[in-house]
Amino acid sequence: MSRKVALVSAGMSRFGSRPETPKALFDEAWREMAGRAPTWSGKADEAWIGTVGFGGHQPGNSAALFLQGTPSQGAPAHRVENACASSGFALRNAFLALRSGAVDTAVVAGVESMTPFTKGHRGYWLGVSGDTEVERASGLTFPGVYAMMARAHMEKFGTTRDQLAAVAVKNHAFGAHNPHAQFQKATTLEKALAAPMVADPLGLFDCCSTTDGAATLLLVGEERVPEFTDKPIWLTGSGAATDTLALHDRKDFTTVAAATQAGAQAFKGTGKSVADLDFAEVHDCFTIAELLAIESLGLVKPGQGGPAAAAGRTNVGGDLATINPSGGLKAKGHPLGASGAGQAVEVFEQFHGLAGGRALADAKLALTHNVGGSGATCAVHLWQKGWA
Amino acid sequence: MSRKVALVSAGMSRFGSRPETPKALFDEAWREMAGRAPTWSGKADEAWIGTVGFGGHQPGNSAALFLQGTPSQGAPAHRVENACASSGFALRNAFLALRSGAVDTAVVAGVESMTPFTKGHRGYWLGVSGDTEVERASGLTFPGVYAMMARAHMEKFGTTRDQLAAVAVKNHAFGAHNPHAQFQKATTLEKALAAPMVADPLGLFDCCSTTDGAATLLLVGEERVPEFTDKPIWLTGSGAATDTLALHDRKDFTTVAAATQAGAQAFKGTGKSVADLDFAEVHDCFTIAELLAIESLGLVKPGQGGPAAAAGRTNVGGDLATINPSGGLKAKGHPLGASGAGQAVEVFEQFHGLAGGRALADAKLALTHNVGGSGATCAVHLWQKGWA
């Protein structure tokens, strides 16, 4: 048996439009994490930091910079870049390293500063993670790519704009209770449907926003847990997969094969299944992406995501796992490389009773699902509350 | 005991000025690696790919693209970016993952396409891995940064331009026997010293070149070795460290603290020391960097690198480990993200009798040393020949 891995602290910056440098956002997240681990020296054995473009401030070798000025300065640090799944893959690296026994304490982080680009070529910059050869050359940016996926899903399954909007309404309602969220305001189906079209059939409320932010996690090997907490969250499963960058190279783009594969790997050997999940933070960069996520992970059958969302099955009180209690990328915001780590912060806050008005009763098992591009990379992790 | 990790195959593209796409260079390296592992299905459990800028072709999510069209398509893949140490850190991730037991077969790769930038803002692009806040803002690119390190070394220890040039002469002599090398031609001390000045005291022969290339490695857990080879190369140690990005934030820049720390970690528990090394591939992006490497790793005392190089102590027949038998970054070329993996390809070729005119007799223990920036990141690995 490999040794168990525990999440013992987590923190994040407020997500939103933030004028600070990426390093300052990282430090803000770090401080919250450190405050929640009061016995920690601040020294990690190793760090993995996910970031896509780092807001142009320090495009190369940034992992070293992030640790500067922290007690972990000098520790090995890796920058991981897998588009919007960067910190999901950073988390996987830490999981494997901790399991190996060579590393006892690991920091996982994600950081992104996007708003510096809103004055310039934001669309271009965001698009760099899309397929360059055909999609970018055709002028496709991500709203267009996901709109194609939504359109295909509508054609094949009869998914409607109302069903998509139901995802936005649910996630904004959760976001209203999350002090870290970019948008802390509920919306209605009518407002969501009336918003301007971005890329047909995706309107403004179907799309995540441009966000700056950072999130940090502290993970340790099981023998080290008592030094930090008597309430460890066990990271019981990790799965990851890749797929083609471009949609046209896939057999089907009404499903995300990498999510199915990564999900199966995360559950393997745990004796658990998606039916056991209390909640999941899934990668809802667009409302259609949340439907693709719950279908690809097997919470519902292909095509049943839309009806499930519209019927409230993924909301509090629904029969399925509650999806995106943090507000999701949709309301909490989506600072690319920070989103995967941010999902795990929500797991920490839910299990530790820090989720305020969005708290879920008796949650014990959660999943995080982080996607890069339109599904070219995907990392899935499974979290078990380690106390009664 | 954690399980042992073995290198069972390795391959690289020819390094040089290559008009192909980065993906084509990766595939070229992959084919050589696959050819050297004839029983391999081509399927790896997971892949780590180091690349800094990917020649602008696919700036984001590139790890997924590299696996496309190989039998490993769909496997989890991580892009690791730690400047010029990217694939050294990719290697460390694979080592940790294989030790964990969760991964049985891993591909480590490095890829870079630099010459597309020679027509534009090469200096800017190369500089992105340097400290942005002060060094880049002051107009410093890497030749200038290393020139400052060289000048400080000269002031403190009396290091001379002749001693620096001796590194270039040695490495170009090795490169003349390496069919993968960018420069397969020996030079002389006189020619090296007479070459144009780039950044005083570093002349043209003190600087590595602009290079395109890729290198790939296949590593497996010990129980899987017999499926691949009866001649495994054991990866017995791995160390890594970070330091401040900027020189002015360090106490001393006549030594590379991250290399000292990473080297110590790599040797820890192995019962070996630098005195046992038969050869080492060190990160000679500039001639001064090779001297800093052998001093920081402890092969010689601080300040003794220059005299050691001039006296031939690091050449064939010298009393120290032979340094950079591949020709090093200096002659083999330095395609940033590919260099760390390329160093391990040399270990494979030396141990397997594939090193032709640069073959070292009876080599059994080797070290690879890969640096990012001016020493902000460093990864060191230790390799033991697994047969008589």
C-alpha cells in the first residue's frame, strides 16, 4: 500500500478584477493557507504551481519567483502548464510525489492574472491554449469552441438554452454566498436568457469571466498529519488524461473522453463511485461544460445533463451530487491556472464548516474536475472527509 | 524501500537549426527512443514534457499535442516549464511518480524550437525566463547576466578568459564526435579567444547557440524492466532546488546555491559522492556556467574550476569526472526545454556503447545537472549503469 495523502490546509485570494501582481495574489492565498495551519513552519519540501500566462509579468521560470519571500524559498518548485487544468495537474504531481515517500509536505498552487490583457489582445491570449493549427487559424476562441459543443449537444440530445441557463442560475446563487467569488449576486432565468449573445447559443451568462486570482493547498503524507491537524481531508484518488487539442480530431464532441478516463482512474480501487459523491466542483467555464462534465463523469447518462440541471437534481436537495457549491468558474471566476486549486479550496471550506451560506449538510465525499482547453487535458481528484 | 526507477530507452532529434515544427522534432526523438526499445508497445502510463516557449506554435496545453499520433495518445501528460531546466524538472516528476507505484511507465521529453524567433525578438523571448522586475527592465539578457557572474568570478578568484576558453575547446572537441550535435567541429584556444565579444568577458565561443531540438526518455519501475531490457540504467538519485530569480537578491553570485542543494539531495542515501562520478553532463549554457557547475556540485573547491579546466582535469584522462562528453550545451546545442532530457540521452549512449568517438571507457556512474535562468531552478540526477 502506498501511503495516504492528506489536504491539511488551503487558501485563496479573492477572485475578481485585481490590480495586484500575480506574486501578490499568490502571497494573499498563501497567507490564508498559512493561517489555517497555525503549527506549520511555512516550509514545504516541494511545490507545484499551475499558471498559464502569468499576466505577462514573469513568463518563464515563475515557480521560483512565487516561493521567494516565503519560508519555502529554495525548495524545489515546478511550474505546470496544462491550460485551464494547470493546477489540477500540479495537484496530481504533488499527489504522486507524496505517495512516493520522497516528499513529505507539498504546496500546490494556481495563479493567474488575466485582466492586464483585457485592454489588449485578450481573445488572442486566451486562445493560445486552443488548437493552433486549425482552430486558432480559423479565428476560433473558446466561446466559439464551446458554442460548437453546445450546438452539437442540442442537435443530438435536444438540450435547450433554458437548461443551460439553469446552470448559471444555480451557480450564481451559490456564488452569492462565497466571499472569495468574483460575482456574489444571484440571477434569474429571465435575466440569464435575456443577456447579450456571445457565441450562439452561449449568452453572457453562459460564459465565465476574465478573472485574476490565486489558490494554494498544503498536502502532507499521512504520518505527518498529526503535526498539522486532527481533521485531515484524504486525497483518495487522482486521475488524469489527455485528448486531441482540436475538436475535429475527436470522434464525438458531445462528450469529453478525457474526463471519462480521468474520472475512472480517480475512482479506481477506492470502492466508491459517482453515486457516492456529496458534491463536486466541476469545470464550468461555460454552462455547457458543466453538462458535459456531469455526463462524462457518469453522474447522468449522455444527454441527461440538461434535464437534470433544469430539474434541480444537481442543486441543494437534488438527488445527485450538488454541483459547484462554490459558485463554480461561472460565479466564483475562472483565473485559468488557479481554478483547479480553487476547486480544492472549496472542498476544504465545505468539510471544515467554512462555507457559510453555501454549506452542504453532512458532506463527506467530494470530487474536483479540472479541464484544459475543450477537453485536451483533464484532471480529476477525489476527496474524503477524514473525521466524523 | 521505494521501488527503483530505470531508464530503458532514450532518443533525440539532431540538435541545430531545424525548420520542422516542434511536434515533428518531438516525433523524431520519439522514433529513435522507440527504435531502441523494440519490445515496447509505445504506450506510456504518463508523460512529462519540458518546453519553454514551444517556438510560438502551440503556446498552451502543448503536452496533449505532443502525444497526439503516438501510441500514448490519451495518456496523462504534463507540460513542465522551469526555463532551461524544464526537462530536468520533468524528469524529477517522472522519478517521483514511478517511485510512488502509481505509474509504471513514463515518458520524459524536452522540446524547443528557437530559430523561428531569430528573425524577430529573440533576445526578448529568451529573456522571459530572467527576472522581469529588475533584470529584464534594465535590458539584461542572459549573456549579460552570465557575463556579470563571470566578471565576479574573475574578480574573486582570478579566473581568466583562457580558462573559460578551455571549456569551449574541450566541449567542441567532444561535439565533433556527436552526430546529434549542432556543431560537430573542434576549435582551438586561439580561435575561441579571437572570436567576437558578446558580453564582456564572454566571447562568441563562451556562449551556447540558438538551437531547435527534442529529446525523449523512457523510464519504468523496476519490476517492469525485464519487458524492455536486460541493461537498465538505474536512476538512483534526484535532487532539485530553487533560488531567487535575480542575481542581486543572492548573497553571492560566484556560486550557484541551487546546484549545491540539488546535488546534495541527489546523492543523499546513495553512498556515492561526486568523487565516484565517471562523467557528468552539466549545464554549460556559457563557459562560466560549467565552472560554476563543477564548483557548486563540489567536484572542485570554489575558484578551482578555471584552473581545473585549463589543466585538463575535466577532460578525458583527467583526474576528475569527465565533463560534458556529449559536447555539452556549448557544442551539442541548447534548445532550452530539451537540454535536460538531452543530457540523459548522453548517459544512455555512453552506457550502451553508442557514443562512438566520444566514448568513455568503463563509465558506470554519471550525473546530469540542468539549470534554469542564472540558477533560479536546478535539477540534478544520478545514473548508475545496471550491468557489468
